[in-house]
Amino acid sequence: MSAEPLWVLADPRAGTAAQALGIAERLDASHRVISLAWGPLARLPWPFGTLRGLTPEARAALSPPWPRLVISAGRRSAPVAAWLQARGVRVVHCMRSPLAGRFALNILGRHDNPPAAPNILPILGAAHRISPARLAAARAEWAALEALPQPRIGLLLGGPIRGEGLAPGLAATLGAQVAGFGGSVLATASRRTGDAATRALAAALAPVPHRLYAWGDAGPNPLLGFMAWADLLVVSGDSVSMLSEALVTPAPLFIAPLGGEGRRHLALHESLYAAGQARPLSAAPAPFARPTLDEVGRIAAEIAARGLLAG
């Protein structure tokens, strides 16, 4: 019998891996992380379970004894999960795949318009690694943020999904707009924001009390602290993961469009608006009530209810 009842197939893309890892971390079972690495054949749409998309080194990590359950995410990992399923392993898979219909449970965002099926669990947004417990711990760790004037406006800024960073003018406009909402700003800029846009954001926030954490800054990342202490959250519309994570907080959530978001991102925005979980930035800063939403906790409960980890 495997020493680990649960394996996580971790895609090299951090956002994709976080979906599988976040679910595993909420289950009452030890787990092993299998780091996947893709060879050139991973691009092919394999219609059956296979390891041919993996590098030889990654294939070597997959050997018996097999776990009871594997959690995977992303199109490329689905053939690997199906290969394990053929060896008696149950599979929970996140995101769309032609192979997902055969898995024990497929987690799909409502913005992907999932069909009704016994093995499909629709959720708002995507799975992630932020839990209520982690937010509570971050609130204690970053208690010094309480001293900033209220309302504290959290600004989580991304950037173009493809391209050379966010336009500095847009970053400055967003910064100035958010700076006018309240007492202080808690802002983060990601790798996709880019250096020029981050400098423009810093200049726009300079007139008000604020904290800005830029990509590559030294010291611990205060993102969770910012989320835990924000009285209102503004999240750029390019990031499925940041929008999904923000749902765990009780703060009113506003989506800032960057322009150029694709059809699936816009569908995500609309699904959050329809559920009363978010509003467009044009409606800010008027507060509104929304319940916290722990979709990953719901996934973990569903896995337990279906007995997918049972021996």
C-alpha cells in the first residue's frame, strides 16, 4: 500500500498547480506532490491515458505503490491522471479536458458553462490555496496594518496575460482612482504588471497612506495580510486566481477591467456579478454585502462525502 493515500500532479504553471494543491491541503490525508515536466508530445490532445507527454525524468516519478486518489489540474495533466486511473486510482480533475468525463469528479468553473453530470461539480471561479484559516493567520501576522486609516482599500493588480506589462498610464489611472476611495491603500503588483507600470502606480498612490508590494521586493509577501485587512477589494480582471481567492474574504469585491480580457475571463466576471459576489469597478466604492465563499472547502467536503479517499 502507498505511504501516501493522495498524490497531487503539479503542473509547472503555478496557477494551475495551485488548484490541485489547494484541494489536497484541505483534505484529511497526507499527500505527495508529483512535479510534472512536459516534453514536446504534451502539446498533443491525447484521447487516452498516457505518460508520453512527460519528460523521462517525470515519468520515473510515477511508480507503484499507487495512491487511492490523485488530484490533477489542466489539460496536459489529464492524460497522466487517466493513465493512473487505469491502474485503479481514483481521479479528481480541475479544469476542462476531453478525458474528464471518465474521472470520479471533475471541478469546473461556472464560467465554463459546465454540463449537468453526476461527476461534475460546478464552482464559482477556480480552486486555489487560500483558506479561511490561512486568512485568519495572516490577519494576526500582519496586525500592524490595522493602524492604517480606514477604509483600507486592497488593490491586487495583475497585467496582460500576454504582452510586455501593463500600460503605465492605466496603472496610474487605477492607482489614482483607488486612492480616492478611502483612508489608505494596500496594493500589490505582480510579475505581469511590469516595472514601468509599478512605478506609475507608486507615484499615483504617493499622496495617500499606503503600502505597495511589488514583484521581486525583498521581505515576506504581505498579499494575504492585505486581503485579510482590506475593507474593500479591487482586483484586476485578468487574474482568475486572484478573483477566486478574493471570494474567501468578506470584503466587497470590485473587478477592474484592464482591457483585452478574453471571453472566458469576461464570462468569469459575469458569473461573479450574477452570484452577487462582485461588482464592476464603476460601482465602487459603494459597499455591498456579500457572503464569504469557500469553494475549495466545498470541494473537499464533496470528496469526503463521495468516499473518494476511502480504502
